Amino acid sequence: MPYFAYLDQFLLIAITHLFAVASPGPDFILIVRQSFLYGRKKTIFTSLGIASGILVHTSYCSLGLSFILSYDFIYNALKILCAIYLFYLGIKSILSKVQSNAFNNENMKDDNFSRSITLFSAYKQGFITNVLNIKAGLFFISLYSFIDPETPNYLLFFYGLWMTLITGLWFILLTFLLTTKSMNRVTSHYHLYINKFMGILLIYIAIKIYLNY
């Protein structure tokens, strides 16, 4: 396969992935929830966790291990685990108590206003949410199925690293947009309600994953 054809292949993958990562889903809802609940610093770690999850999906696709999701037991187990975890995060978000004045000025920068979650926990929430997301797994399996079988392994892993990087950058950018001072001024009196609404959305997605996937 000529190398210029690999460029066309990469552009197709990159554009398709960009549209997919920007579309609303569990990862998107989680980032919105984390931004209002925990602030910028911890949400960036959640973004890095989501990006790490992408690396897991692309790695098993590159290694030819995507067949594991064809087993009903594994597929259903991941579906149930994903639904349970998102449901748990949704309930936790609904029950959270956030003081609107806690999001002012320097507190938003250093994230000191919330001690209820560590940086590792924030990272772990993003990672688990993405890895257990069956929809994400099926998307990457479908995407990699269009890749020419003669594509060298180093290019397959490059595609994975690229999509991991873009995913991380996208959600970090979204985090910055959601935690700016101007955004805070607009939403400062509604953080509690926004968190509860995000919790309801997470529960809705959990139920939808369990019933429809």
C-alpha cells in the first residue's frame, strides 16, 4: 500500500474520531459534572483518565484482540458494569452538596474548595467510565475494521496514540471552558442544580446502556 494512501487513511480516522469524541456521551457528561463539582484541576485529571481509556481500546484493536467483545458473557458483563458505575456516579452527583460561593476566584484555580476526591480518584473515574463504555469499544472496533490489513503495526499504534492525545486535549479544553471566571459568574448560583441535572443524565445513560446496548 503506497504511503500517500496511509495519509488518506489517517485523515479519515482522525476526522471520524474527532466527530465522535466531540459528540455528547458518558465522557462528555462526566466532564461537565466534574467541572462543576470538583473544579478545573481535578477535571483535567478526569480528562487524562478518559484519554487513557482510549489507549486501552485502540491497543486491543491494534493487537487484534477486539474479538473478545464478540463473547456474550464479556459483552454483557462490561455493559452491566458500565451501567452500574454510571448509575453510581449519577446518584453521587444528585446527593452532592456544593456551595455556590466555593467556586469563586482563586478556589477555582487551585481546586482547594473540594477535598472529597483525590487527583487519582478523579483520574480513575474518567478511566473506568471510558474503558467500560461498550459504545466506545464498538466504535473503535468498527473504525479499525476499515483499516487496510497491510498497515504496519507502528502505524496502528500511532493512530491509537493520536486519538488518545486528541481525546485528552479535547476534554481538557472543555474543562477550561467550563471553569472560566465568566462561566462561573453565569452559573455560580446554579451549581447545585447543574450537578443534580448531570446526575440525572448519568442515570439516564446508565439505564439506556443496560436496556438498549
